[in-house]
Amino acid sequence: MRTFAHDTALPGGKYELGDIDPEGTARREAYEEIGLPIDRNKVRKLCILDPFLTGNSLTVTPVILLITDYTLTPLLNPAEVSLLFSMPLASFLHSRPSKIPSFQYSIFHRLASIPPGTIESIPPPPPIAYAEDEGQVSWKEGKFYGYRDVKWGEGMVRMHRFLTGRESNGVKPVYGLTAAILIKTATVAYNRCPDFAVMAPGQKSMEERIEFEIRHVQSPLRRALEAEEFCDERREDKDVKAKL
């Protein structure tokens, strides 16, 4: 993405004319960036998460897809993607990788060739150096998981960061919006909360933050809604919420 070039991010982008819904946008962008088939029968939709607010006051609607065909080969668009890798979804529920089941597996292992039950029978991996407070990841010092609380509007927002183990090759950690989406996805998928605090003390909910942006006359989100005739100061608040 032009706005956050070279960041570690999920496939995705902005709505374009011809996209029938958020799922259509997500599938088109994934096809253009990594060659994921658009066919809705070949790659099934699991769910659509509630919108997230970005640092530049736009909303992102995550669409969760399920790949069951392990013969698919990614086709990277060099103009947009330089590297594709995966991490276990459970990674985003843990502050230390020693607690993550099957942490040693990656996208390059063809799961179809592994006998059923094999992964479940593998004991948890031993503690890894960078799982500790003073550990290291390649040539960079730091913990697997970290965060910082930043000023956002009238309050604070917690920005999460997960190291990938690829930092020595120039890969940036999973951070910010991408981390927030993956934490939420893992929370829904495993029906459990992370072992770390997701929100900063006093942090407003995503719904409250989006509502604040809508009320803020100068925000990009407010201007976009006005351009689409979704927002009118003369309407009552309940009408605006119903329309959204």
C-alpha cells in the first residue's frame, strides 16, 4: 500500500467501482496482490469482522477466507508485494512463542502430506530466546510481543507488535492495524482472550472511536460520509447510526 509502504500487512485495499461488497473488494485485492483465486467456491468466506479504524481515519472491514486447497501457489505482484509468509494464528493470543502450539510450522509445509493427528501430538516447542524479556530476535533486541500506548483523539490506544523472526532479512514486525485485526481474528477463531491486555487503560471501544471520527467535522471519515450523503448535521444521531 502506498500509505504504509514496506510494512508487514494483510492483503487488501480500497473499494473500487465494480466491487459488489466488502468481500468482493477483499477478493479482488487478494487476487491482484498474491494471486488468490476469486472463485467463492474455491476459497470460502468464513465471516466478516466489524470495521476497524485506521490511523488516517478510514475504516477497514476484515474479510476472513478459508483456504483448503493446499496446491494453490501464490503469485506475487512485484509492484505491491515483495514477500509472503505466514504465522500460526494462535501466535496473536500469546506474549511468548513457547506457549504457541506448532510454532515451528509455516506456510511452506504442505499440511495435506502430514498424517492426521500428527501436529496435535507434537509437544510444545522449548522456550525460545526472544520469548524472554531480555531476549534477542536475529540482530535486533526485544521480546516476541510488545506494545505502546499512543494518543488517539480524546484518549489512548494500545498498538501491539509481534516479531516474526525474519527481522534480520528486513521484514518489519506485525504492528498496529494488522496486529489488531489478527488479534481479533484469533480471539474469534479460538473463542478465547489473549494472555495480554488488548486495550490501554481507559481506551474507548472501536465503535466509540468511529463515532468520534464521524462527529469530528475535519476528519477524513466524516468528509467521506458526507460525500456519500450518509452524514447530515441536520439528522438526529439515531438516524445517522441507523444509516451506518
